Amino acid sequence: MDIELSDALDELVELQEATDAAHAELARLQEELGDSAGWTEEQQVTWRDAWEDAREP
């Protein structure tokens, strides 16, 4: 039981770290790209991909 709980805790920590990194990337992109009204198609795709990455974990 202790091993299973330890494994679950490790997995939760990894998921939290992945989520934190993905959200930091979204914040960086928002700062870099500015107002979404002027984004190019490529910038929109970049944002969408980062958003999906943030939602995944």
C-alpha cells in the first residue's frame, strides 16, 4: 500500500509540475503576442496548441 501511495504522490507532483510549466508558457505567449485581435493564423495555432498542452495534464 505504501508503494502505491508513494507512486500516486509522485505522479501528482509530476502532473502539477507539467501543469505549472504549461501555464507559464501560456502567460509567456500572452505577453509576447499581445492582443489576440491582431494575431496571425500561425500565432493563433501556436496559442491553441499551448492551450491544449495546458489542459492535457
